[in-house]
Amino acid sequence: MKKLIWFIAGIGLGVVTAQQLRENPKAKDLADDVARRAKEFGAAVSDGFREREAEIAAEAAKQTN
């Protein structure tokens, strides 16, 4: 029962948020900015992971030779 209440509360919050984004251009701009920054952060983390993975692979290759 508790999960159902949280589910309904989440849906309600989503509806209110969507309404605010439609009615308020500043809120939409803020949401777009947050989304852009989150994508940039995710890309930076992903790039760093790939770089570190390549460093580890290169180090492992050196040790086996």
C-alpha cells in the first residue's frame, strides 16, 4: 500500500512539473540547462572511464611482454 501511495505521489509531482514547464518559460529554460549539464557531466565521466580503461589495458600489455 505504501508503494502505491509513493507511485501516485510521483505521478502527481510529474503532472505538476509538466504544467509548470508549459506555463513558465523560465522553468523550461532551467530544466533545459539542468539537462544539458547532466549530459555534459555524463559525457565527461564516460570519457574519463574510457581513458582510464585504455591506460590499464596498456599497462597490462606492458607487463605481459
